[in-house]
Amino acid sequence: MARYNTAPQTLELTGATTFSYAFTGGIISLTGTPGYTVEMVSPVYFPGSRQTFYNATNDFITISTAAGQITGNGVTLGTSVEIPTNSTYQLTSDGTNYVLTSALAGTTEFNLPVHFE
């Protein structure tokens, strides 16, 4: 019987970084002192490659690209996007641009009792 390591991979960044490869299949955890920029690999990686970023700092972190644009939901966001604290953003390559395919911003807290209508 074969055994597979199914634990999620995490890459931790603590400051400004320029990727020379796409870190796919895991979560890139952004830590350290906020206010820095993470630059995506250039040229844009192969279509379908996804990179997931989680901002674990207490302020914004900037994700930028020197190649192509960052787009999302039919709009061009430009060459950079800011990720708020406690947020997870997923960028997927279309071969030319990075597409923001998921943006889960911030945390949701409910204080008990909760009543929904």
C-alpha cells in the first residue's frame, strides 16, 4: 500500500520577495512587518497554475506583477493588488495575466446569541 503525504504545504514569507518560480499546491503565508511587496514570477506561469496567499500580518501586503496584469471578474485591476489582513487571495494564471479567482477578505465573527432572518 502506497502512502501519500496529504498535509498542505505552506511557504512563509516575512518580507519583500520576488518569485523566480510559481509556488502552486500550497498556501503562501505572508508574515512579518506589513507594508512590503511580493512580486509574482515573470513571465506569467503556465495557464491554470494557482497561487494562494494568506495575509497573516496586521496590515496590507501588496502582490504585484512585472508581466501582464492582475485581472478579476472581467476587470483589469492593474499591476498590483493589496491583500487586507486575515485575508486569502488566490491568483490563477491564464498564460498572459494573473486572474484573481478568489478573495476571502477578513474574518467574520458572531457573538452569541445570533438571530438570522
